[in-house]
Amino acid sequence: EAGVAQSPRYKIIEKRQSVAFWCNPISGHATLYWYQQILGQGPKLLIQFQNNGVVDDSQLPKDRFSAERLKGVDSTLKIQPAKLEDSAVYLCASSLSRAETQYFGPGTRLLVL
Amino acid sequence: EDQVTQSPEALRLQEGESSSLNCSYTVSGLRGLFWYRQDPGKGPEFLFTLYSAGEEKEKERLKATLTKKESFLHITAPKPEDSATYLCAVANYGGSQGNLIFGKGTKLSVKP
């Protein structure tokens, strides 16, 4: 069974530029999550989708971050404009449903200069 | 506020030297406690889920246990390939359910 796919794996941008990350969850998984992991920290949830609806985006900095999950499968996370403190690994995870085990993708490593 | 604290931050062992990692938590209604392994440059890999105090789960050289306030990950006779960061996370019954609250992790190094 294929795991969670993410792209790109690495991205370097200048501050104030925009960037987008893509995630394809495990087939059949209804719930999709985006996490931010800063070096030396555990992952922190940014947003949770159930199918194509947002369940929780309380920790998403909405002035610069946006996410969508059209058709309830793939998802895109965007940052516009990026700040230096956005340098982190962005992890996508999926689960069969909201209360089930989450499986993570390899992450996208973002460096903002 | 729900919180997870892991100790120690880093642990260096010799091959074959058994030890334990600690995860203490405060949560308003524990739905589950999760252990993940994370290798450098990779996403977290699921290891165990524990749901109630007294529960234990094993996988190869790893054994996870749960009490009402903490969980332990016991590593028996570790090998160099067990070197990784081990993350603990909790989920509660409130709010959005599925959200995981992670600790900062314990970085384990096993020397041959």
C-alpha cells in the first residue's frame, strides 16, 4: 500500500515570496492533517480536513497560510508571504477517520532566507 | 492546557544496554497515547497506540506501557539501527478529536 506522498521535498525561498506544498494521502483516508515541525520540536497541527471540509484550523496563521482539499483527496498548503520564522518541515498525515491512527508523509523542508 | 513532556532530551546507549524513555502528559480526557519513531530527514513512523492505564504493547525490542500520568518506551538490548528520535503524542476527546499533541522527542543514539 502506497504511503502519504508529498512534494516538493525541499524548497528554498526569499522572505516575502510565496510557496505551495502538495500532499496526496493514503487511498481511502478521509482525514488529512498538515503539521509544522520546527527543528528540535515535535510536530504542531496547522489544519485538519475531514473529506473536503475543514474540521480545525485554529492554529493556522490565516493572515499568511491557506490550505485546501478540493474533491476530498489531494491537498495544498500555501504560504504567502513567507517569513523567516516559517522555516520548518511541513508534514502531511492522513487517517481513515478522525479518531484513527495518523500516518505521515516524508515532509517538505522549507528554508526562508 | 493539554501538554506532553518527554525525557531525557537525548540518550546515548551502548549496543545491548537496555533503557527507558519517559513521556509524561496532562490531558483533559485521554483518547489515546501514540509513540512514533522519526529518522533524520523523514516523517514520523507509527509504532504504538495505548488507550488505557495498564495497557502494554511490544514490537521487536520495543515495549510501551501506560499509566494514568505517563508512558514508558522500554528498549531491550538496543542495536545501532534503533538510533532515531522517538516522539510521544496524545489525543483527547474534546475539540477536534483526531488532533495530536506532541512532545519534543527523545533523541536516541546507540553505539556499536
